[in-house]
Amino acid sequence: MKNVFEFLHLSRPRHLEDLLAFLRIPSISAQAAYRPDIERAADFLCDELKDLGLTVEKITGEGNPLVYAQTEIDPSRPTILIYGHYDVQPVDPEELWNSPPFEPLVKDGIIYARGASDDKGQLYAHVKAVEAFVRTGTPLPVNVKFLIEGEEEKGGDSVYEYTEKNPAKLACDAVLVSDTSLYNEDTPAITFSLRGMCYTEILVDGPGQDLHSGSFGGTVRNPGNAIAAIVASLHDGNGRVTVPGFYDDVVELDAEGRAEFDRLGYGEAELVRDTGSPASFGEANYSTLERMWVRPTCDVNGLWSGYIGEGGKTIIPSKAGAKVSMRLVPNQDPDKIARAFTDHVNAVAPSGVKVEVKVLHNAKPVLVPRDSAMMQAGLRALETGFGKKALFVGEGGSIPITGTFQACLKVPVIMLGYGLPNDNIHSPNEKFHLDNYYNGIRTSVAFFDEASRLTRK
Amino acid sequence: MKNVFEFLHLSRPRHLEDLLAFLRIPSISAQAAYRPDIERAADFLCDELKDLGLTVEKITGEGNPLVYAQTEIDPSRPTILIYGHYDVQPVDPEELWNSPPFEPLVKDGIIYARGASDDKGQLYAHVKAVEAFVRTGTPLPVNVKFLIEGEEEKGGDSVYEYTEKNPAKLACDAVLVSDTSLYNEDTPAITFSLRGMCYTEILVDGPGQDLHSGSFGGTVRNPGNAIAAIVASLHDGNGRVTVPGFYDDVVELDAEGRAEFDRLGYGEAELVRDTGSPASFGEANYSTLERMWVRPTCDVNGLWSGYIGEGGKTIIPSKAGAKVSMRLVPNQDPDKIARAFTDHVNAVAPSGVKVEVKVLHNAKPVLVPRDSAMMQAGLRALETGFGKKALFVGEGGSIPITGTFQACLKVPVIMLGYGLPNDNIHSPNEKFHLDNYYNGIRTSVAFFDEASRLTRK
């Protein structure tokens, strides 16, 4: 492998130039005007993967194209499926960018461009790892399959449908996803848990129109008071969710996991610094990182009723509403939670108003057991690639496709994140650190090597 | 008195013409552009009252002019102070008016114009009553004082300050206020109780900015959940306000009052019809009219937090707020209630957020004992004027100046309302029924007569 790593080192200027070319394509999936650039980004990947000798398919359907590619399959070697997305977030508010989002700026070892970290830079590191084997004439130690989509940032279905319909074609020993981040600049990490989601909206209907609060106050149920009572009923005084059955399927973190979280040393002080909140608060008897990564939540995302302008207006509002979402953890089932939540709200709904619950969207939580050979190989690869001790970490957010890979392919999904938590993904001035790009390519190479030594299952 | 009533009947066309002239003046107090019209409206009244032989003062200060006028004072006769306001509400949304708001339209016995019912038409009825005595050469049976303001619709202080500073000048045996309404088209009424008000705003501050609900959900107190908990803590399950001490000073309605309310036959069905609410709801063991008129309330007027647009946004909001107002009844003291409310909110305020209570405004509740000779005289005058059985009724809203008259002048404030509940005051197409105008003038004449027969106190 020495020659491959040497090749990587010498190729850095070209690796940068090639990534900048990919970043110049404004492949924004949420805005129809960029549809031609979506095609260009998919073609960019197809062309490069073809040049590397892979068999490539541009899969077109109702949505944006999927790029599928594979090396020649040697059944004696493990197979790694690499997932990523070539589409990017919109750029507004564009006036807050310090340089044009699609004219990448490289400054002090950092690339500034939309998509640099999410997800072009991370995805492309894997392409460059494959390239290094091909260009040095070193046999790839594993079979590699790519499945790259163009609808991640707009929540499209294509990759889900394709995965569900083609489990044999996508068969592999592990899925590699690089769409997360290091724990911090000095600590590479594998994300082993993702929270799921059940996002709801509660609507309360009272009087036919806003009423004068003098004339009618005290005689009808006030929807504003009603929504407050409903939302307040969702927790007890210890921050625990009171929806019956909510915790039934929650997997408790084991002692090892707790100890690992504790070693990260992230507590009250760090949380107050990062959030600007006056203090931490959460479920009793759980640490900050447990609350953040492996405990389920129930949070108001929005709340409204009546008059919210300046000064006073003496009305009984005719309506009120709340957006309430739950972050879920293994093995909570979003559909079951949605039913339990709806039942609870209906049970506590006050008389004298009409209450309706809408479920806006669901995502399954993901837990990847840390003790599999592939996960351990991932950890070693990170340590080789970055030259630093690597950790398993949780993540409070959701990456829904990982749940689908787990369910359909039944292999570990290894989230080797090459970004940083402050890369401004989805914000102006998105960035990606060159060191993380180069070390990411090294990590991918090391992972192929580590994986190849594992016995085929 | 017969000649006076005959004169009224014959003068109807002129009474209408004169009122229309008054209504053509767009004396909107809330909008500075109409300041010259405010002066014109005040002058209109000054000129007419001078013509009738009264001593008139146009009192100018920092605010809009007050019009004060009085007949020659005969100490052997009772004195009646008449209050009203010549300013009117703004007209927007003007496009919803079926005829121009300051070009009065008379159609099917109804005048359509801004200010027709609130309060020019009602106020002017008293002027025309005085006129009838003067023009027929009939000695006025009572001394009459007018105090007419031009800031009622914008909440100005002038009339309050003047009343507080000049109780001797305004000394009287009863105050007559016509700024309310009949109970319904067939039932003239005196309003004997008005609810007061304590209007507050609760502000909750949490994280320094909106946080990603995946990254931080479960680790900080969510201001949206916090405001819901605070608002929910304001009532128990029976619709009773839980603020400690809230009911301490509440005067219970006596059996006679209850019986009188019950006779009005306003219950669940009527409330559902008038409000469009699915059902009635309120404090247990009180009837709808008791809840509406003589029981205190605590209502959300507005509620806000986080994202309230379409679809979902996964944030922990950094702030939340609620406008919460309490309608008060005798003998609740708004200042004392404001303190009790603030103490309660601070006591239940969850940890991990900053909670602040602002008191936006206060108004005292008013109760006028129904058994005084002057109140009984008012009832008889209404029956004479309208030819129908009259009632005492409560009112859920507030008319703050009546509390000041009670406190400073220590006489009954007799609210003889000539409007109708559906006169669209403060809305497009404000109206005033000609019958109520003419019968209102008759009532004023009858009241002067009734009052003159009472022994001076």
C-alpha cells in the first residue's frame, strides 16, 4: 500500500483541482432552474468513474439521475457500497457569502464553496481513493460499488425506491457513507447512531372567527389556552415525555457507550457555550451527550395563536397550532410513535374546541453495532488516514437513507465523516478543510485495505 | 312634558339632518392627518351648545380639545353630567364599506356612517334633548353639564386628568353615559357592570439563536414548551384561574342578579350561534351570562414561538411569547392582580429559560348598584323613551372612564345605551338605527324629567 499512499501525497494539487471543477457545477436540486447542472454533475461523476474502468450506469427516472458504478466483482473479496450525493443546498441568502458559492475560493487550507463539505468533497474523496489504486496499477483489495444520488437536499425518493427494488445488485459487506463529520478538528469519528424523527402539526379550531375578549371571554374554550394545555401535557416535571408507550422500545445505552460519551468531556459548560442557552435542561439521570444522541425528545418547533404584533389586541383567537417533532432513537418505530402521539393528543384535547393531528414526516432511527469487524476496520482506517485516535460518536439528527440501507442490505452502515461540525453546511460560506479532504482519501484507501483482510461473511 | 315630546316628533327630519352634518366631519383621533377635523367636530358641538344658551368652554391642552358646557345651575335641582366622545375610529379596511364612511347614507331607517353609533349619534341625542326644552321654552327640570372628549378611540388621558383635577366643577347627582347598547332590538337596557382589564405579555428567552433540533433537542429547555407550560398553569381543569388570590376580591352576583340574567334566556345555543364555537366552556357552576359579565377571565390573546410557516422546520426556537389578558370584575384591583399574576408566572417559570412579564395596561372594573333612585329613574326613562320593558344588563368589555367618574364624583354612572350590539362599531359599515336615535332623545328628555322628581341627596 505504500506506493498508493505516496501517489496520494504527490497527487494533492491535482486532487484539489479536480474537486474544484466538481464544485463549480451549481447542482442545486431544490430549484428547477438548475436542472441542467444536476445532469452535468451526474455526468461529471459518470465520466470520471468510466475513465477509472468501472462499469457505469446513469439511472434516469422521474427524479434526478442516480449514478451507479462498480468495479469488476471478484467473489472472493469483500464488497463495499459507497453512498453519497452530488446535489447541493440552495445558496440564499447569497449576500452573506464572502465569495461566490460556485467559484471555489481556497484560502489558508480551506475550500469555500457550496457543496464543499456537503457532500461533494466527502463523496469525491472515495472516488480519488479508487483512482489511486487504478493509476498505480495496484489491484483494488475490495470490490467497490457506488450509488450516488441527486435528490438528498430536496428529499427525493429515487434512491429509496432503487435500493428497495435492487437489493441483489447492491449486495455488499458494508455501506460506506461520508456525509457526517469528525467529532472535532483533532478527533476523527464514526457516527454509530442517528436519531429518527416524527414531525407533527397540531391544529386547534375554536370560534368561527376571532372574538372580542370582553364580550365573550370566559364563555368559550380559548384555542390559545387549549394548545398550551396540550403541549404542556407532553412532558412531566423531569423532562420526561408523557406520551403513553413513548419509551417502550428505547434501547438503553450500555455501560461502555456511557463511558465513551463521558470521555468526550462535553457537559453543561460546553452546551451553554454552543447554544447560548442560560442552562442545560433535559431528561433527568442522563448526561448531555446521552440526551443529544441516544435519548428521544419531544420539542415545539413552532407555536401560534391570535395576535402577535406590538401592543395589545383584546381577542379570543379562533385558531391555534403547534409544530411538535420527536427525535427518535433505536428501536422506536416512527409509525407507532405517531399513533401513540396522536392518541395522547386526542385523549388530552380539551372540550369545546376541535383538535386535529397531522403527521408531516417520519424517519427511522439508526443504530450501527460498534462491535462488528467492519466498524472496527472503519475505526482503524480513520486512525491511519488522520493519524489520530478515532472515536464512535452519536448524532442527534437524521440521515434517513442509512435506515433504508440497513433494512434492505442488512450490513453495517459505516459513517466515516470527513467534514467538521462548523463547516456551515446549509448556510453561507460552506467550507471544507483541505487536510480533511486529503486525510479522507487516505482513510478510504486504508478502509479498502482493512476491509480486504476481513473474512467474507 | 307633552309639548316637549310633540316638538321632538315634529323635529325628526331636522334632528336627522343635524346629526348627518356632525357625521360628515371625519374626526378620527388615531390618525394625525385628521387633526383639523377633530377641531371642527369640537367646534360643531361648542357652537350648537352656545346657541342653546349653555356656557361653553373648549378646553385645549396637550391632547384633543375637551368640550365642557353647562346650563345655569339652580342648586335646588339635581345636576346631570353627560359624557360622550366626538372622535371616531379609523375606517380601514375602507374597501369593505358599502358607502363612503363620511358621506352618511340613510336607508331603510338606518344611518350608515363612521361614528353613527360610536359615539356621535348617541351623544348627540342628549344635545337634542336639551334643545327640545330650550326651543319649546320649557324650563329644564335638571341642571345639565356636558363633558365631551376627543380621544376615546385612541386612549388619550385628557378626560381622565380633567376629571381628577376638577371634581367640584363636575359635581353632579348622576353621570349619564350613552356609549353602550340595547340588549337587543326589542329590549332597552342599562349596563350596570363592566369588566376591568389587566393585559400582560410574557416573554421567554432561551438559546442565543434558533438551534437545530437534531443537534440540540433534548439538551436545553425549549422556550416553546416553556411558554405552553406557563400558560397551561393558569387554569385548572374546571376553567378556574389558578393564580393565587385571583378570586379574593370578587363580588358574587346576588340571587336577584342571577335571576335577572336567567330571564334573558341566553345560554349554550345562543352562544354557539353568536361565536361559531363548537360548544360553550367556562368556569364551572356559572351560567353563560355570568361568565360573560360578572366573572373574571384569563385568556390568551396571542401566542408565538419558532417556525409557523408551511411544512416542517427542525428548530428549537430561541424565544417564545404570549399575550395574556384578564378581564376583571368588582372589586378586583388591576394593580393587585398584575402583581399576583407576575408572581405566579415567576413561580411556575421553568428553569433553563429567562421569563419576563410586562403589564401593558390596566382598567378598573365597574359595578353600579342597581337599587339607587337614579338607576331606577334611568330604567323608567328607557321604558318611556322606547315604549318597551327595560332591563339591567352586564357587559364583558371595559369603559375605563366610568371607573374614574365613580371614583372622583362618587355618584351613579348611568349607562343608557342607544346603540345595538350589531352596529359594526370599529368595523366597516357602522350603522345607527333612526328609531334608536329618536327614542334615545325621548329617553334623555324622560330621564331629565324622572331625575328632577328625585330628592336632592
